[in-house]
Amino acid sequence: MDDKNHDQPLTFREMLQSVLAAAFGVQSGKNRARDFSRGKPSHFIILGVLFTAIFVLVLYGLVNLILHFAGI
């Protein structure tokens, strides 16, 4: 990692990758250290809540779709 990138805040893409990796339990130690040194907790909390809400809505939609096709 470059020294010039060490002081810059995380990009949206980097934060999204970290949230997705953490959600599935595959976050690397290197990325976790980067997140703690360059990231803001509020950004991760907001992205985590949004990811969880979208995940729940997708699951709800899939269950309703399956139940619809099953005739229940």
C-alpha cells in the first residue's frame, strides 16, 4: 500500500467491499487493519444497515415469489 493512500479516507467501493466481506465472514486481516486506520465507523454502520435491509427485502421477495409459484 502506498504511503499517500494511507492518509486518504476509504472510497465507497472499498467500504462496500469491506461490508460485503464482513457480512459473509471472509474479511482479510489486511483489509480489516485498513478499515480501522482509514475508515469512519459511521460510514460502516450506515452501509451495514443498508446492506442488511436490502438483504432482508431480497429474501422476503424470493420467499413470496416461491410461495406464489408453489400455489400457497
